[in-house]
Amino acid sequence: MRKETEHPFVEPRSFLERPYEKIEIGRMPIPPEIGFLRWLTTRVDETGLVLIKPAWYIIKASDRGVPTWTMPHYADVLVHSHPQEEDEKQNDSSVPSLRDFINSSPTAKNFIVSYRGITQYGPIEEEVARYVRDVVIFQEHYRFGRGKEREYLKYLDEINAEFIVHRWEDINETKLNKLFDNKI
């Protein structure tokens, strides 16, 4: 991420609605609000949001995800969307993937927005992360594929991967501001 003056201000919805050509970063004129975050989960492509106080940035990504190089670990808050899949009952997008845990910042607050709400999560221990990083593709796409949610949650518990889902119906703008402003 470059200096804040090098990223243009954008209108977030129209910025994301333009056809995808490449990864793009823009500066948001105001912090994200609940309605906007919920709208992100209806999009096919993932979106990243970064708070480096006092500025919020938006990352236009593809359906392959938000690249880690656009989500600096020194940020105050890192958010990315998990768009709702066609059969959400088969794959709960509110649960962080192993890649999400591995790539999370040890100093920033890490969040996912999904159709269920906002999930806060943190990094796993470095020794565990090294092991998981070596086998993450196998585990995400084979061992913990569709229909294996219980096994995946049990595995997350075994590696002490913690997360909490704040359901949309329990969140208002005040709670959202507290979540994003380190006032839990």
C-alpha cells in the first residue's frame, strides 16, 4: 500500500461495480457502514477494506480473493468479504479459512464480512502456521471441503484458532464503530 495521497478518493459502490480489470485500491471518503458491508456479501468478487488511521481504503479484488500484498500487517483494521455462495448451507462463509488465519495480521484487527455478520479472528501460533501453511491447499480443498464443517471446526479448535461471529441482527453503527476502533 502506498502513501494515502497516492490513492484517489472513490465512491465505493461505483468503484466496485465497474467491470474487473485488475486489482485496484481507492481511498474511501467515509468509514464503511453496515448497509455497505452487507452489500459486499452480495457481490461475486471479494473486497478488502483497510484502516490505516485515519484513512479507510477499499481494494477491488477478483473472485480469487484479496491479495495479501494489499492488506498490510501494520494496518489498524483489515476487513475482507466472503461473498455468499449459491448453497450457503453447505459452506459457512462466516468461518475463516485456514488461509485467513495464516495471513491475518498479529497487530491489526482482522475481520470477515459474510451473509451472517462480521467475524473477528486472529492469527494462529507461528509454529502451527508453518505446519498448516505446508498443507493448507490439501486441507481446504479436500479434507475440509463441502459437508465437512464439523471436522473443520474441530480442527480449528485443535490448533487454537479463535474467531467470533457478530451476527448482523446484533450489530448497529455504534457497535460497528467500536469493533473497528479497538474499543471492544
